[in-house]
Amino acid sequence: MFSWLGKQSGGRERGGGTDVVQTVTGGLRDLYLRKLLPLEEHYRFHDFHSPALEEADFENKPMVLLVGQYSTGKTTFIRYLLEQDFPGMRIGPEPTTDSFIAVMYGDSEGSVPGNALVVDPKKPFRKLSRFGNAFLNRFMCSQLPNQVLKSISIIDSPGILSGEKQRISRGYDFCQVLQWFAERVDRIILLFDAHKLDISDEFSEAIKSFRGQDDKIRVVLNKADQVDTQQLMRVYGALMWSLGKVINTPEVLRVYIGSFWAHPLRNTENRRLFEAEAQDLFKDIQSLPQKAAVRKLNDLIKRARLAKVHAYIISYLKKEMPSVFGKENKKKELISRLPEIYIQLQREYHISAGDFPEVKKMQELLETCDFTKFHSLKPKLIEAVDNMLANKIASLMSLIRQEESNMPTEMVHGGAFDGTMAGPFGHGYGEGAKEGADEDEWVVAKDKPAYDEIFYTLSPINGKISGISAKKEMVTSKLPNSVLGKIWKLADCDGDGMLDDEEFALAKHLIKIKLDGYELPGTLPSHLVPPSHRKPLQTAE
């Protein structure tokens, strides 16, 4: 596992990798404290954008944030992954989860209320205290000894309702809280119900608060077993259309389709699709510990770029302010001209427009500020951050690559993840090229009589057909030559450039595997080797 996760690995030493872990952890923290934090403090970055990072922000495990409208299955999804209940869990068709619940690992089962949680220096939630008691009374940490939680933590959020009443009655800025979490988590999962695809006003605002975190977002279309195949196609299309109006990115979001709970499927038409989608989602979540170091490094780079832009904005506003008279009028003028100032700064400092904060939000925040207390531009602070981005980050990346090569791959284990890894219920078990792997009889034998009929129409000589004769039959599959060439290499077991009846039957079997939508194996598995080409077992004399 990477640097800041090293302390969470159950106390296991990994030999020489330990020094690399500590070096990367210390390197990132040191870079932030020495290079970036002085710039943030000098230009009041924390008042405008994001609180200062603390020790726990560098040490914490990867976190997954679940967001969705009420009764889309967020809490059920967590229970499905953990395969056990957790303190504070409530499930029902009505809006049940009314709090943010951080589900984390603990030696014993229990819960910690929000006010106590934000004073714990070992947890990465101290800066949430700024949202006040209205939020802290609706925030808790649920701890339990679960194998899954040794590698990741999961944040459950309140179900989102439609209408203005829900927003007013919360007593805190829901979208600001989501934005705070979004900046710190490794994955954001938006859950949708196949029967409730409408995106309410508050849900739309919530999704917009994830601006700049698009690479972390994944979408889950849950309860998909409650509709048939035709309805599912329409539901999927409607979901993509709705998301397209809210998330303004040229890329199409990855949508995982399935039914994520431990109950029988109501509609089994798409069982194979659901299994494949669940496997893909599990792989994505399982890879989070391995990618955590790069993700935190990426977030630090994004933060540094924003801090630089913020410094340019603040110093420009300071420079434009009059020294004696007309300060208030000039302030109003500068705020109204902020879009033009953005363009001017882009040209002057060669900055991308995507690095600038949202204009409306910045204008609102500037309304309450005294521009005369802003600081002028300090080139040394900017140079320190530029040096960090140009040189120091590159050396940390090389350390991370070294760690990747020296340490075993860290994956999420336990709960639902173990049920898909091995055994007959693992994804793809007994399918495609794996069919017949645990059978004594050659799997091709059942179809060999039909293949033999074709084989003998190709005029074999001495029990074999030439490559030209085989090609005439194989091209009827309409598979591309690159695929047929691979099938030929796999089927020609003795490499004599000809096929006997068993090798021909194997080639036809591999063509069938490919036409059924499965991938061909890189090398021929032992159970597919024709009986006459198998090496006899060595016996003791």
C-alpha cells in the first residue's frame, strides 16, 4: 500500500518498502507545509476555497463517498459490500438516512458523534467543525471490525429530496459539505434507482458541487433487475440524457448497471450483464489503495494550481484599489469586472481558464471582504510553488513508481469482494475458454462429431488438412484475420502447419468462443489441449 496508508496495514512490515512509504508520506507533507501553505495563508486561500490540510489528510485510507436521492440503495450498497450491519444503519423505502455517516475500521463496534469526531486529530474530519452544530449533530462515525474497512472507508450521505423545503430544513449548506468531502475522497459514486431517474434541484446542485472532481465520479444504476431488457435500454438512455444536462464534460460517465444487494434477482434476463458490471465496479473500488498515492499527489497539484490563481486574483484586486478615496465604489466595480479580470490574468500569466474558480461564487465571497487588507504579489511565494510543481513533484512520482515495483499490489479484501474472486461463482468461471476446466472429459468432444463432418469434406491427406483448406473453412466465421491467425496458432499444437481432426475441432471450438463474445486465451489452457497431443505423465520406474 502507498505511503499514507502504510500505518493502516495492520502493523505488517514490508521490509525495504517501509522506508519508501515514510519518504513519500513525509515528502508530500513537507512540500505542502514549506511550499504551498505559506502561499495559501498569505492570500487567505482558506477563507475562499478549502481549509488547510492536516496530518490526517495525508495519513487517511482511501474514502468512497455515496450520493443519491432517497431510497436509491446507498445504505444497502454499503451493507452489501461489508456483508454486515453497521451502527447507525437504517434502511427503508422512505427517507431514512438523515446524517452523514463515516463507516470506518475499528477494533470494536461502536459510533462516535460528530462533535467528538471533529476534535480527533487521527481522523481527517477536523475542518468540518466550520459547518456548525446543525451539521455536526447530523454527522457520525460508525466503527466496526470489518476486513473491507481495513483498506477503505465509506461515507454515507443523507438521501436527497426534491423541493426547496429539504434545503432549508437542513440548517447547513449541504452542497458545501459535499464539496468538502469531494475534495478529499478517492471515489464519488452517484446512485440512481431504475424507477427514479429524475434529478431534483438539490441533487443537481449537489452534482455541480463536484466541479473539478470529474475523474473521481462513477455512476451506479441500481435496482436494474426490476425492469426487463427493453425497459432497461430506455432507462439507461434516459439516465445518460439527464446526466448530460447536469455534468458538462465531453466524456461519457462510466455507468455500472446492476442490483447491489444480497437478494434474488427479480428479473434474471440480464444476470450475466449484472455480474460483469459488478465485477468491473469491484475492480475499480479494489484498486483504490493502489492508486491512493497518485490520487493524493494529483489533488495536491490541483490545489497548488488553484492557490496560484487565487494569489494572482487577490494581488490584482489589491493593486487596483485606490489609496484614499472611492474604495467602496472601486470594490463594486472590480467585483462586477471579475470575468474580464480573469481573461486579463489568463493572458498575462499564461494560465488555463479551467484553473480559475467559478466567477459567481468568487464574486459572492468578495462582497464581504476588505480589499485594502489584501496583500500585493510576492514573487518568491509563487516561485516556491512553481519549483514544487516543476521539480519536487517529479521526484515524488519516481518514489511512488519505485514503491509500486517493490511492494505487492494492495487490494480491498473481505465482504462481497471475496465472493467474486475465486470458486465456481467467480465472474467468468466455467465460461468461454474456462469451460470444462474442472471436467475429466475434453470439453470439445461433445461437438466433435459435427466438426468431424466438416473436417472430412476438406479432403484430409494422411489424416491432416493443409493451412489453405483450413483457412477456407475458418474465414466463413467472418472473424478478422488477426483473430483467426491467433486461433490457428493456438490450435496447431504440434506446429507442423497442418491440422488433424482434433486440432481442427479445437480451432472450431475457439471460433465459437470468440463468436459468443468471450476473449481468447493468450496460451492454450491444459484442459483444451487435444487428448492425442497431451504429454504422458512421468511415472516412477
